[in-house]
Amino acid sequence: MDLTPHPLVVRARRLATDLLVPEAERVDQEGVPASHIEAVKRSGLLGVAAPAEHGGWGAPPAVLRETAEILAGACCATWFVQTQHHTPVQTLARSELPVRDRLLGPLSRGELLSGVAYAHLRSYPRRPVRVRRQGEGWRFDGTVPWYTGWGLNDVLLLAGVTDADEVLFAFAEAREQPGLRASAPMRLAALTAARTVSLELDGLWLPAEAVALRTPYTRWAEGDRLKTLLTNPAVFGVAQAALSLLDDETAGPLRSRLADVRRRAYALADLPASEARAGERLAVRAEAYEVLRAATTAAVVAGGGRAMALTSRAQRLAREGLFLLVQGQTAESRAAHLRALGELPAAGREEDR
């Protein structure tokens, strides 16, 4: 068996060791700097899942997952900014529309960084962003509640719903322009550093050539739902980082639990996307969250009062763990997670003594 790590895994580890980990606490308080994004671009990691014929690596899913773990465990804010990029790349790789020829190469090679503005689609039948035909293009109106990477991204992939219940994704420049205005950066309990804003759309016009996807909402939602059943690799990266702060005796049992749930989560991820085993996928996702909670809590406990300082790595990882509990959440995954929490054994019950 070839145990040589993929070149991008090697690059991710070097980036984490040399830049992301040493700067993580400062970045947490001051924000992801443009220099971090330039380093990610130079590393080639933005092209991990991009087609090789367009300048990407075409790496298998296991490499995308491992590099995500490494980056998230090193600096979750930097990971979160760059992870948005992979959805636009994969959307273009499947597209047959003209924008593919214009943007897939620069995005695959890391010359441009893309953000995404589509999570609001999950609130359907509400339509926070409405799209309608206007001349030779499309007009967008409404509010994008969350947009990450403002001031760092070069382009954004924006989605809305038409009156015909289609979803339409189109690329725009990631800057204020007629019809597009950003809020002030949000102050959040975790990942404020990722520069998240809301976007107000008041007649933003994009040409037909900017469209990357147009499909019935039901078809898009079916594929999106299957993706949200899976466990985010960042959960394992942050948990592993937290366990690295513990002594071997404390970390040992948690490492075993983490390795077991990670193995099962990735085995499920490697199966064809389908409704089969959806319940198992959600259960494993919730179990991974519980191990994450235990790992980050243990790191805070081990750190004692020092862990309450904003310069504490343990405290930062605990807050990042809280963020991951709700990142990418849907009504279905929320319900499954809450059920799992309700089924946890109660500690110290009278009948158990």
C-alpha cells in the first residue's frame, strides 16, 4: 500500500505549520488577512477538486477531506473563507454554460477566489432573493443573510429563486456595485474573522453570460439535501486540534472515539448519494458533534482559568466547535441533532447510584 501523502496534503500541512497555527489567535481577533488568502492561492489548495484539464488537481474526495481537516484545525476562519470556493468550482465543472469557459480555469488555478451566497435557498418556499428576467439578463432583489469572505473574495456565486420556482446561480464581482450593498462585518461569537456580512440586493443586474446553473428548485434541493446529511471534515480537524492540547492519558479514549466516528462518516460519504441510509448519516453526524464537544470541552478544562483568555487556543477551538454545530444546518439535521442530544445518558442519576 502506498502511504505517501498526496502533494496537496503535504502543502496543507506546511501551510498550517508555518503560517496558520502561529497566527491563529491573532487572526481570530483581527480578521483573516489578505496575505493568508494569497498563501492559500499559491498553495494550489483552491484547485484540489477542480478538473485537471482546467489547471486543478482533480484529487479524490479523500484528499479534499484531509486538507479540509488540516486547515480547519489550524485556523478555522481561514478554512471557512476558502472552503466556500469549492462549490463554485464544482458547479462550473458540471455546467455547460458559457461562464464555464471564462471562470473555471482561473478558479481552478487559484488565480481567483470565489465566495457563495446560496444558503438562503434552504428557507424555501420563502424567497429571500428573487430573480426575474430583465432584458438580456437577470435582476436580483432581496437579502442574502450570510455572505462570508467579503473583502477577500474576487467573485461570488449568487443564487435566487424565479417566479417559475427555478433556482438560478450566477457569478458577480464581489464588491459593492449598483444593486448590491454589503452590511458592516458581523460580530459573531466565533469566526468573526471570516468577514461575514449580509448583502442587500436592489435590482442587481447580471448578464445571461454570468449564469452557471438554472434548474427546478425541487431538483436542486434534492441534491443539496443529500450533501447536508454528511459530516463536515472540519469537525474532525477542530476536534483533533483540541485533543493535541491534552496529555495522552486524557486524550487516548477520545482519540479512539474520534477515529471510529471519522471512519464511519467517511465510509458513508464514499457511498453513492441516495436516500438509503439517510438516518444513519444523520446519526453519525450527530455523534461526531458529540465527540467534538467532548474534545473541545476537555481542552478548556485542562487549560483551567487560562483558557478564558482570548489568547487561549483551547477557548478559540471551543468557540469554533460551537460554530460548526450550526454551520450548514437544515431543519432536518437540526431535528436529528436535537433528538440525539435528548437521548444522551444522564450523568449521576439517582437510580444509577
